[in-house]
Amino acid sequence: AQRVTQPEKLLSVFKGAPVELKCNYSYSGSPELFWYVQYSRQRLQLLLRHISRESIKGFTADLNKGETSFHLKKPFAQEEDSAMYYCALNTMNTGFQKLVFGTGTRLLVSP
Amino acid sequence: NAGVTQTPKFQVLKTGQSMTLQCAQDMNHNSMYWYRQDPGMGLRLIYYSASEGTTDKGEVPNGYNVSRLNKREFSLRLESAAPSQTSVYFCATCDRGIWEKLFFGSGTQLSVL
């Protein structure tokens, strides 16, 4: 079964603290994973993808196939990081690719 | 260049009423999607359209119908609205599974009383 699990509904941290948003997946094929972010009153948008191994706004995420995880990390959280974060898995069914999203984690960074 | 435009932004319906959510894109993308967003359940795919003239069911299609009118437009219809369909609905478009180019509309907040 194709599934993305984000165990935390809410993660509350203070400014400057490290952040780790957890994401685990279940997929029989070769996984392709993404993190999307939705800031208040803005559209959902891509934050980063595992293929590029890039750092966006200080966030990084490493695909760990052994643990089937793709956790999102930032060493020092900022107030502007407060948002809803979704982990997503690219899946292939009947030749068509679809994104399966996790349930989301709301990150709240307090001053 | 508006990207992905959804109408209406807000709607209140009574149980049993029908309505159509409209989505239009000007990015010349082949694929279009309808998701619903519910607290604690994340984004769930309702229907998608791989290309003009084709539509397929997603994870939660019951109670909905869609029409891919042309390449630009993909509408979602609720024939007989139910309170369980109270949600925020998002339309999204993508260029042939290139997820870096997945763009979302601003959403429609629907309440069914």
C-alpha cells in the first residue's frame, strides 16, 4: 500500500531551536519524495524534493530507505517558518503518476 | 499570467443542494487534480485528469463528479451536498508528472449545513 505518515499534527518550538518534522512512507517502488509548505493565507507550494538534495530556507531532508523516512530538518527555527508542512510521495498507478500526501504537521515557532 | 484560478472562494450550501467548483489554468499543463483538505487528514485526491478528455477517480471520489471541459478547465460537481463534504477544496495542475511544476489554486472553502 502507498502511504505517507506524519505522526505529529502540531510541533511547537521556540525561535532558534532545532526542528525536525517526521515523515515515513510505505511504497513498493523506488520512492520519490517531496515536502510542500502552506503559509498562512497562501497557496500550497513546493519546499524541496529529495532528488535535488538541496537546502531551501535552511531546511534539508534526507531520504533514508532503510528506515523509510524523509524527515525535514532545520537547525535554527525562525518565526516565519510557522506554517503547515506536508510530506508527499510520488506514486505510479496504471501508468499515471500521482502525489500521495501525508496528513500534515503544523509548525508553530514562538518568539 | 494568473496560474490556477478557482471559483468561488467561499460557498455555503444546504444539505442536498448541488454546485460546481470551477478551476482554470493558463500554464498549458496536461494534468489537473482536485484535492480536499481536512484537519487531521491532510490532502486527499478526489479526481484527476491526466489529459484533456480523460478523468479518473482518486482516493475519495464518492459524492463527486468531474468534467475536463478542455485543456484549461477542470470542474468538480457535488450533485447532492452532504455535511461530510464540508472541506477546503484545492485544484492543482502539473506538467506531465513533473512535481516541481505542481501548482495549486487558492482553494474553495465549502460549508454544507
